[in-house]
Amino acid sequence: LPALSSPSDAIPPATAAPEPFHDLTFRPLKQGEQNELRTLDRVLFPVRYNRAFYETKLWLPNCVHLVAVDSSSRIVACATARIEEPSLEERAWSWVVWDKPPTSGYIMTIGVAPGVRRHGLGSEMLRRICSLLRERGCSRIHLHVQAVNEAAVCFYRRNGFGLESLLKDHYLIDGIEYDALHLSNTATAAF
């Protein structure tokens, strides 16, 4: 991929949302909004990201981020992802199998504030972040989700993601280990 000066170079400008999201604007996260995003993430996710994630990692050229803001400019939904370079094995085989090795997009977070759930905003955020990753050359998009989070697993299945693998004790949350499901939109395995 060509180098980009900032992650927002690959994200289209803010756009008015289609129905039923006419009162929301979808756009990249702006510098200075990290604390608001961090506060929302603490409500949404059991995994705690450190300050460096919000202050440094989100702004690396391989990161893509998207927020939905309401009419009072409050972030009500977020999605963060990163573009992963092909592995050494994929690069080694690329001359045999592909014109160029595949690039993957990894969805780090996607979430919707509790007060605006159950209206399709999560699916819209997922659709948009996947679209941004595809625009950046990702042919495969994957993520991890806690195996016990049935609502999230159903959400991803409804949106075209399939099971790649079960990762035992992948998460450590409050001193307790949890299994994760590794899902992708190109998985061939069924649930």
C-alpha cells in the first residue's frame, strides 16, 4: 500500500447519514476526541486499552477509525481497525499464488452507546469500517470476540462473518481468562 500521511487520508469526508441515521454524521475521529472515545470504550468493552492506544496507536498510518456523532457532536458509536501487512509466509508464496500478497484488516473495536442501540447503527458502523478497509486494499477482514458474548457473535454472523478458530484463554479480564472466537468475512467454516 502507498504510504499515507495520516489515517484520515483514506477516509472519505464526513457525510450526512441515510435514514434512519439522518441525525448522525459519520466521520474519522478527530485529534482531541481521544478522551471522549476512551470514556465510551470503557462503557462498551471489557478489554481496557492503555493511554498509548488512544494517543499514539490510533494515529499510525495503518489505523482506520470511524465515529458516529449526534447533533450535539457527542460520539455515539465508534469503530477502530488496523491494516495488517502480509506475513512472511504469505509474501514468500505470493509470487506463486497471487499477483501480490493479500492484505488483511483487523477490527480492533466496534461499539454503539447503550442509548442508541437496536436501530441498526452497529451494522452500519461495521459496513462502513469494512468498506474503508477494502478501499485501503484489504481482501480479508477479521476480528476477535469473547466466545461467551452471544449477542456479539450473533451480530457478526448476521453481518457475514464466519468462524476461523477458537482461541482458548485469549482474553484476561479482571483476572479471569476467557476464550475468544476468531471470525472473518472470508471464513469457510460454519458455526
